[in-house]
Amino acid sequence: MSAEAVPQAEGSVYVMGRTTEEYDRLRGQAKILEPITASVLERAGLSVGMSCLDVGSGRGEVMRLMADRVGPSGRVVGLDVDGRLGREAADILASRGYTQCTFIEGDLQSLEFANNELFDFVFARIVLQHLDDPILGLRNMYRRVKPGGRIVIQDYTFRTIDHYPSFEAADECLRVFFAVYEKVGRVTRMGVQLPSHFIEAGIGPPDGADVGGGLLPIAKSAQMLAAVYRSVLPLALKFGITTEERSTALLSELGSNQPQSGYFLWPLLLSAWKTKPA
């Protein structure tokens, strides 16, 4: 239920943790999100020769999508507080021929770009929900957009999650997930709030918006649910939301006792974009 990045701004809390297992989960989820993001990049006008900033770039999956569209004459800069992860991503991209991709370690609230650099295209996927002040985050991103350039933001609305038929283990996973988000003060409806946040940040109403999601078999979804559950489990145990015994039983049920039919509706990914006046 997060993106391939592990975005974090100063003073923010990444609910899902920073483990190898979490990075693996994010990589798998990035593959599911790729068609939605690729479509939005195209609709928002990303094209050959543009300069791009990917905020919360993580493993570089969106950087690759951007590089495919801007070509060798364009430029893609990844920004993430996880320097090791970001440098590894940039090295992998370079080894695959994406030499237009570079990486900067830092966050928008503290980093000063060389020569006050501006970009044609500033993008963030599943970043705002992890920030203590998403409005400030939007303002800082918009500051990096050239006149005539575009800002594009994607984030989740979790309350649309549903499944049929009934699956008690899935319900328990969601109970724990939402309880952890509530305890750390993270919103679960960031996606639907994007247009209003654009206005409050002084960006203005979006020029365009998009809604995408996934409807997957419960058998496949159970594996993803288990990965999400493992990621939030340390905080769930810390806050007393669940117990070691209960979580062990739940993970066992997710691995061996899911319904043989039925589908799971994953959270909706909402997108909004705006062109900065020239």
C-alpha cells in the first residue's frame, strides 16, 4: 500500500519501515502501479528533452519510466532521503543505458539545489501521505517547477478497499493497518484530498486528474496483504494493536487458508497535475 520509494521528509515517519522485505514488497507493487503511472505521465505531457525531478525516487522505477519518455536529450533526477537505495537505483539505471538519470540524497524541506535548479516536470508518488505537512511539501515541490512546467502528484485513498467474498484474515489485516496509520497521525484519504491541497498550497485547481486501481484475485492479494502486515507489524506491536501470537496465527492463515475464489479491490491511486504559468 505504498509506492516503490521510501519517501521521508524531515520530521516525517515512514509507517511501513525500512527493511529488505519492505523494499521487496515495494518493488513488486511498483510493477502493479506502472501502467497507471505511465498513462498519467503521458497525459500530463511528459515528452522528449524535458528535465524531471522524481521526489521519493526509491528504487528508480518511475525514473525509468520518465527516462523512456524524455530520451537521451532529457534529464531525470531522483531525490530521496535513503541515499544507499537511491545510489543503487541510479547505478542500475546507468548499467541499463539510462545515463540521463542521476540521484541526489536529501529532502525538499532541507535541500538546496545547485544554482537553484528548476525542472520541466516535478513528480511524486505516494509521498504526501508520509509528510507531517503535505501542504508545505507541495509548495516546496512547486518551487522547483519551471514557468510553463508541470507538477504531477499521485497518492492513495485507502478507504475504497473492499473484497468479496468475506475473508476474516483480510479484515484483520486492514484493522491493524488503519489503526497504525491513526496512531502515527497519517491520513488514509490523501488521494481524494489532492485537488484541495493543490489549492491550499497556492498551486491552484488541477488541470487534470485521474483515478486508477486494481482488482486482483484474493489468492494473489493474500500474499500482498501479508507483506503489508509484516511491514506495519513492528508499530502495531509497539502500540498494542495486536500481539505476537495473534499476528503469527494471522500470517499462517493468509499463507494457507485464503478463499479459492473471489477478488480484492486495492486502494485507488489518484493523480493530479498542474502547469505552472509561464
